[in-house]
Amino acid sequence: MLRRAALLTLSLTATSCILEDNRCGPGQVEQDEELEGCTCAPGHVPAANGRSCEPCTGANQEAKGNTCACIAGYSKQGGECLPTPDAGTTGDSGTTPTAPTGVGAACTNDSDCASYDAKFCQNLQQPAVCLVKGCATGATTCFGDQVCCDFSSVPVPSLQQAGGLCVPTCSAPGVVVP
């Protein structure tokens, strides 16, 4: 009996060493030895299973926050990242891109912004205003001198789900998305 217990202890010890050396899943790298966690490797985003990361492999896209987004100069069109016409120039359709409607309009919640292009009501600080969302995911692009700020790592669900916001300036803890 004592021999069986010793073998079980040795087996568990060996298993824990193997698991500790190999704790990150596919597409992940060790985040920090002190934090003892894993994060997605460069160019990877969290997989649907929540236990690993997968690479961004589509043409003209890269990992931004938790999604594969179009690289600068490209926007999501029909599920693909295609070149975006420069603001103020005539695109393939023969029309000149215009500024999104409703940017900066006063609001108390998203329903106040529903009739605009700027559909997100930023009401965490005053004044509460409508902003364009989805720039970090490639669903939209920012216009003029606005920058895309990715708030996916901020612990506020409404900001995480916005997919990035077009703002005049992006300050910590958001990340400017080129």
C-alpha cells in the first residue's frame, strides 16, 4: 500500500511539472511570470473556445484588441478588408465620403443616437454625446481628425462591446488603433 501511495505521489508531481511548463494554449504566450497567465501571441485573437488564440489570416487584416480588424487604409466591406477611399476624395462609387451624422449630439442613452451614424451614447462622463462605434473591429472608420480608441480591455461592458470609438483624442486606458 505504501508503495502504491509513493507511485501515485510521484505521478502527480511529474504531471504538475509538465502542466506548469506547458500551461499556455495554442497561439498563446506567457503574459508575466508574476501574474502566471497567458495572453494571445502577436497577430492572434481569442478563439471562440476561450482557451486558445487563433491567428488573423485574412487579407489586409491584423489583430486589434480581441478582433481581427482591417489594417490602416482598409475597411470591412462585404466581409473583406478592401481599400478605403481617402476622406474628401472621390471613391469608386463617384461620391465623396461625408462626415458621419450625429457626432457630438447630446444623448442620455443609445436610443437617442439611433437615427444617426454615430449610434453610441458615451454617457460615462459629461457631456454625454453620440460617437461612431466599431472602428477597432473594422466595421467603421473614423473621419477627419478623429482617432479610433479601442476600449476592449476596459472593465466597462458597454465600452468593451462598442468595438472601438472614434474620438478627438484617446487617453489611457484606451489604445489608439491606427
